Amino acid sequence: MINSKLHIALFILFFSCFSVFSQTRKQLEAQRKQLKKEIQQVNSLLFKEKKKEQNALEELKDINQKIEVRNKLISTINLEAALLSKEIKKNEKNLKELNDKLTALKADYADMIFKSYKSKSQQSRTMFLLSSQNFYQAYKRLEYMKQYTSFRKKQGEEIGVQADLVEKLNDSLLYKKREKDTLILSEKDEKLIIESDKKNQERLLSTIKKKENKYKRDLKNKIEEERKVAKKIDKIIRDEIEKANRIARAKLKTKPKSTKKNEFILSPEAKALAANFELNKGKLPWPVKEGIIVRRFGKQPHPTFPGITVNGTGLHIVTQKANNAQAIFNGVVLNVLVSSEGRKNVLIQHGNYISSYNNLERTFVKKGDKIKTGQKIGTIFTDKVSGKTKLIFVLFKNTTRLNPSTWILKR
């Protein structure tokens, strides 16, 4: 007779394994959905607007980003499909064990019913009791008959439960197989799109190769121009810190503790604001409602030309046309800078932290304004040639640049 404890153990084992797998798959499923959303954004923000002038190098960068995101999606689909295969294999094994147990239970129950049928008459049960040698034996026989009847009932119920579990496991298995087939088809579709993008990639590489020297020269000039702009902003921030510290010293009745050069002297309120800013590391909102990062922070090799290094002073975020930049935290407008082309850069101070919102067409704030988290700072400029609306978002602690990706929410 099969122990009912085995049934419970198998049941718990099956559902605990299923829970572990489904938790991991839920994460992958969420990642897959996020990557699909990112692909939609790439198509919408980088390829929707028709460019007035074709810049092969810029177009190649966009195509590369599109391929990169789609490759991530394919990897995620493959991982999800692999986990589904494990789940299916596990389910098939469990299903076999449950079916074997159900067969054994049915055979055992049939044998018990047959034996019961042979001695089922009331007369035989009465004779069984009357043939007892004493009252104690009669009592034990009566108890046995009650237990036997109860056991038959429980055995019948267990068969029903077992059959229901087999049916549910069967349905789950069929669903997972269909789910895996859908993922495999999705992967094939994504690979076909990548093949098409790679043809465009090869075409652009061929175009760039013909005018490689010109593209390299233009790129180096652009990198040098960006370096000069970053240097100017660094000087302005140093000047602003010096100016703010002069005012702070004049307001303080007691002489402040010595501070390092190019560091803010903070009032108790400013210290509390900076501490609160730090507590929100990794949870700060994005400086735009929606967008994709097209250049990340730090030094990185140029994807097309070996030997050329691009330095990302912050994040370059492409967003929808006419979108506004939004403050990532409470603070005060430290300054509003204007470039020679008329682009604006708003610097917001959060204690000894500064967030910079560069490449704005117009601003809604002025120097000295108190700012709240999520407040609109200004409208982001849209390049008429490339058709892109791009915010350059930079983060400082005093004069040191930080990686904004580690401070804002992950998307």
C-alpha cells in the first residue's frame, strides 16, 4: 500500500520547484517586456524623424544601438526558453511519478473493493463478530471494521485528489509547451529584423570607409569642442562655489571649519538636503519623462574608429520633441548658462551636489529660484538636422563629476 505521505511530499516538491522557476521567469519576462519597450523607443526616437542631412556616422551609431538592444532581447528570450525547457522536463518527470502513483492507488483500491465485495453481506459481518472468542476480541473486530470502512473512503478521496493533480499538471505542461513555442517564434522574428539592420550597418560602414579621414577629422573636432565646453562649465562651477562660500562666511557668526578647495560651505539645512539626496541614490527620478540613453558616462572607445576615445561627462538622453527637462530633486538654481549657439544649461544645487540640465531651448527658471522634485526646468532643444531632441544630464559632487546612472532609477 502506497504511503499517503509520499503523495504530500511530491505535491510540495512540485509546487516549490515551480515557485522557484516562476520567480526567475517573472524577472526575465519583465526584462523582456522592458527591452521591447526600449526597442519601440529606439525606433520612435532615433528613426521616426526624417533627417534633413544624412550623417552616416550618426546613423551607424543609431543602428548599432538598435542591434544591441535587440540582441539583449534575443538573449533574454533564450534564457526564458531554457528555463521553460527545465520546467517542462521537471513537469514531465513529476507527471510520470504522479501517473504511476495513481495507477498503483487504483489497483490497490480495486483489490480492496474486490475483497470487501467477497465478504460484504451483513450476515458475514455479523458472523465475523459472533465468532469472537470473547468480548474484547469482538470489540477489536468491530473497531477494525470501522477503520476499514474509513480507510476505503479516504483511499477513494485520495484517488480523486491524485487524478485532479495529474489533470492540472497536464494542463500546465501543455501551456508551458505553447509558451515555449511562442518564444521560439518570437526569437526567429527578432533575428530576421537584426539581419535587415546588419545589411544597413554594412552599407553605412562602406560609406564611412570611403570618407574615413573626413569623418575622423569631424569627430575629433567635435570631441575637442565638447572638452572645451566641459572645461568652461567646470570653471563656472568653481566660481559659483567660491561666490557661494563668500556669502556663507559673511552670514556665519562663527568662523566655519576649514573646507577643501572647491567645496561648498554648507549650512545645517544644506547638509540635511545633501544627506537626503545621498539617501535617494539609485531612486532619483529621470530628468525627462521618457527617453533612451544614447551616450553613457565615462571614457569609452569609439565604436567605429579604433584609437579614438569618447568621454561622456554625463548622460545623453534622447526624448520626444518638445519634452521638458525635470528636476531630479529639491534644490536651488545655482546658475543658468547660455552657450554661443543660444543653448541653455540650468545648474541646480542640492547641498554640495549639483545637477546640470544642458541643451535647453528655453528655460522656466532663473538663478536663485527654489526648485521642487519633478519641476519643469525648460524645453529641450530639437536639432533640425538630425531631428533628435537630446538632453545632456550631468551630476556633480562639488566639482567632481559622478555617474548619473547609479543615482537615477533603472529603467
